[in-house]
Amino acid sequence: ILISNSSKRKESIIKKLPKLGFNPKYFMEVITSGEMIWQSLNNKSYDFTKNLKKNCYHIYDQDKADEKYFIYGLEKFNFVKKIEDANFILACTPFSGFNTIDYIPLLTKALEKKLPFVCANPDYESVESNSNKPIICMGTIAELYKSLGGEIFVLGKPSLDIYIESTKKIKKLDKSKVLVVGDSIYHDIKGAKLFGVDSLLITSGI
């Protein structure tokens, strides 16, 4: 089972597995934070998403062509260009060239309007494939918004929801035979502890 905090839909991750040296047939399930959020927005399966109004301000890297595809199938929402017109924020990937501090003006306006913040990728940082340098993820901005008093919604690791969803295909799950392998203490190891299974930390990761 592959669990990722990627903001992409699960099909996008499955298609990339061969390039990473993995045969998709070896995985019983692939689930992403982005898939969890997309499904919750589409089905309004949580109290948080049930209460969301129509106008959405979408945070994503507009320099990457495939980033905008996340909103396909979410036609029930109206995607606005100004934060002033929004009812909630959908945060997938950081704006190109933005650092954490650059979001302060945007978050300040969001706080004034008491906008809910839906985070499709709760990771704090990742590694840029081209430069191998660490870059921020939307989890960092979500935590900043929360620290300022904002309301956030997360379904990726370490949330228990994504672990439960990823193991639904196993009829009789024996947690004593489950091992979570990951490189993040906060997301992978904490998530495993919340789920009640053993974990293995890869220290060569982020």
C-alpha cells in the first residue's frame, strides 16, 4: 500500500510509478492526500466540507501545466481569482517563487473573512527534483494559518482518515503485521502511532 501526501489525484501517482522503478501491480492500494481532499469536496463526506460555500480561491503553482487539473470534476464550486471574493481556500501547491512569509498578506485577508483553509498536501517541505533543494509545501502554510487563528482541514498523513481509507480493501486487518515506512517523524511515524501500528523511520530522507 502506498500512502502519499501529494496534492495530486491517485491516478497521477499510479501513472508515475513505472518511472520510479515500481510496477503498479505490486500495490493493493495507492492513496494520496489530494485524492482524499478531492473526494471530500466532491462528496461532502465530512462536516467540514458539508459547510463549505461555493466560491473557492485555489492556491497552486500556475507555472506547472498539470497543477490546474486538480479542480476537474469540482464544477459545483466557483473558482475565483481574488481572495476577497472567496468563501474558502483550497491549497494544493505553493505559488511559484513564494516563500512562507510571502503568504502573510493573503492569510491576513483570509483571517478577516474567516475563510476555511483546505490543505491538499499537509507536508511541511519537499525536495525540488531539478535542484535537489528543500522547498515548502502547503502544510507549512496551513500550520501558519492555524497559528494565526485560522481554521484548517487536512486528510493526509498524519490524519487517521488516510490510513483507514488505504486499508479498506483488507477485510480482516491484523495491525500486528503492518509496518509503516517513511521519512517524516511528524507525518509518517506519528500517523502510524495514531493508527496503532509499527513504523520504520528512513533517516536519509528529508
